[in-house]
Amino acid sequence: MQFQENNRVAIELGDDGVAQVRLTRPDKMNALDPEMFERIIQAGQALHDMKGLRAVVLSGQGPSFCAGLDTSNFGAEPSSDTPPLTERTYGNSNKFQQVATQWRKLPVPVIAAVHGVCFGGGMQIASGADIRVVAPDARMAIMEMKWGLVPDMGGFDLWRNLVRDDVLRELIYTNRQFSGEEALEYGLATFVDTDPLSRATAIATEIANRNPHAVRGAKRLSNKMADFDGDAILMEESLEQHSIMRTKNQIEAVMAGMAKRTPNFEDV
């Protein structure tokens, strides 16, 4: 899918295979209106099949990552052609879940760079990333209970392996705001950094210098790890390794490591 330039999401693929994906509605703190949902999903679809892609950095333009749902849309009637929430329109997800779960479904690692406000739907989008780098003074919350709702954009699926059960329940039930430093303590941040975008880009660049076939295989295994039993995940490891061993990229990784030079991989 060819990604069309728009005023909600921007994608820039570097020569190193790292895609900078930015939410570009800074005047509204990248709040999620109907067009934002559509554009984020389009971005995910474009990234899924993008040639030369090795890693993604997901960030928000302007003062915040994402303020969650655009409250100006709360009173709007749903479109007559909007499928019911229970309809699985994107594999295992509905449209609203897909904007968060699609980052976990991408074949390459996604690193979220979180600053400013990260509320509600924004929190769930960030949680879809493989790795989250968060500013220490970021303001974060699982906000839906404030509006009399339950989190329903994939959060429960994404948080279950990140946050201790009782901590997660308290954050959901109270919609309490917490900082980036607290997010690290809870498991909702991987790293805390005053410049999350630079740190996220550095991580993505390091990943981009690994065998892209091995990185994709490792992400597939990571996604299966929580749901497969021991016997099944052991077999999955063997299958992935069997498909990679003695391939051109795997041999190049060995040769480059031995020679202490930058590897020259063939992209997927």
C-alpha cells in the first residue's frame, strides 16, 4: 500500500531502514478524531509491506505524544456504516483496537517515544510498541474511566504482560495520572530519558544493524511467547532458527562480527 501524505500521520523511511512515524496534529495534542483513526491504520498497512523497513520509531509532533480521544467528538452520532465494536474488521481487532494492536502485529520492532501528555487511547497506542522510551515528566493515564468507559483499544491484551495485576487494576479503576518515572516502575515504560525521540531512534538504529530476518523471527517468537505452552514455544524457536541458519544474512552477521565491520544485509 502506498502511503499518501496527509495532515494526521507522517512517515519518513531513512536509508538505514528506520521509519520515523509521527502523529501530526500538534494543535490538538494529537488527539484521536475519526480521521486520525483512519490515517493511523493506513500508516500501519503501508508499513507492513514497506520494502527495506527494519525498525519503526513512533512519536508525536508538538508538545505531546497523544492526548487520547478528541473530546469534541463525544457528542457526535456514529456513522451509519460504522461496524459494531464486536465485529472483527482487522483480524482479531476492531478499528479502534487496530490503531494500538497493529504496532505489535508489524513484522519489525516498534519503539515509541513518549513525551508530554499520553492519555487514554494514546496510552494504548504506545503500549502496542515493543519498547517505550518515556520522558520523566510525561503525564500518563489510562483515562477511559473518567468518561464512564472501559479501556477498549487493545489495552487489556497489551498490558497483561507488562504491569502487575493489582497495579494495573488501580490505574484503570481510578484513571490516576502518573509520570514517566512512575511508568518505568509500573512496567509501562522500558526506559526514561529526557530526549525520548533521540533515545528511541538510537535503539531503532542499533536494531537496524542486525540481521533483518533474525529480528523479524525474534519478534514473531516474542509475540507468541505469552500464549504458547513450553513445548509449543520450544518448537517455534527451532523452526525459526532452522529457517535462518546458514542463510546469506546469517553468514554476513558472523563475517561482519569477526571483522569488526558494519554488516551489509539483504533486506526482506
